[in-house]
Amino acid sequence: MRGARRARIVEVEAYLGALDPASHAYRGPTARNATMFGPAGHLYVYFTYGMHWCANAVCGEEGEGTAVLLRALAPLAGIPQMRMARGGIERMTALCSGPAKLCQAFGIDRAFDGVDLTRESRAKPWIGDDGTPPPPKPGRSSRVGISVAVGHEWRWFVPDDPNVSRAR
DNA sequence: CTTTGGATCGTCT
DNA sequence: GACGATCCAAAGG
């Protein structure tokens, strides 16, 4: 949520710090993952595959390294801006249907690593509660794109939402 | 529709 | 020096 752009979170994955070999925080704090070990409610942004940014909400106790990866959003407002940021792509469900796509749609990069998500602002991303209840029966599956700790079903999503990324 | 391979570079070994 | 918490275009059915 930034500027005129707003969207609803419809897919996330949990990464459990030192307990989770698939987490960036598994091997302890480094320059890159420092934000993960900070206070909850802040944004952890990382760069991957030489071209993509991905965003997490830090959610554990300070020093724990626990975070939730934002994997997909349902666009609500500022759609033309998202389209523009995504290179003029037309298909609505392609705007935010992936962790790197949603960052591109919202213009999220390293500059926003560490920002406080709990404070509403026009100049940076933030997360708020608009009163929409969570799905009564959330979808659940193993996490996408990882090669270790594959056994845990720590991906959660809104069933039947067209913006949810398709699993490999 | 599905499958495949290329792009591209910061981070940690 | 290897490899990613990915995406997309192109090619094949």
C-alpha cells in the first residue's frame, strides 16, 4: 500500500528463522537479512535472481528472524499506476500475482528495506486492516521455489482468488 | 494449454 | 565461484 496504490494480501509464506533451513535468517544475522532480526512490523526487502525484489513482513520477537513473505495481492486501487510500473501489462491478475511482481507493481526496492509497516504513509509501503475478515478456510500448501525444508506446508492463500500465484 | 531456457547480480562459501 | 523465497517469452502439443 503506497501512494494511490492499494491491494489486499491473498497469499503469504512463513519463514521461521533459525528453525527453518529455507529462511534467509537460518544462518544468523548478516548485512542482507539484518531487518529480519529487528522488531516486528517492519519490511524486509531482498534482491534475488539478479533482477527481482521480494518483500516480507517481519513478525517475530526481536532477534528471532521470523518473517512472512508477501506472495500475492489482489489490486484494489491505483491500478493504472500498477500497470505502468509493471511495464504496461494488461491482464489484471498478472499485476501482483507473485512476490517479485507485487514489488514491481508497488515500486518496492532496497530503499524501503526496514520501513515501519504499521504507520500509514503516502511515501512508503504500509499494511492496515480494512475490516475484511480472513477466509474461513484458508488454502495451504508447501512453499514455492525452495530446495530445502520442503516438507512444511507454510504457504497460505485465499482459495479461488485469481491473484494467487500458481504453484510450480 | 504446458514446458523450457535465458536474463542477471548481490550475497555468502 | 555458485546459486538463488522469480518472471517471461518463445517454442511445442
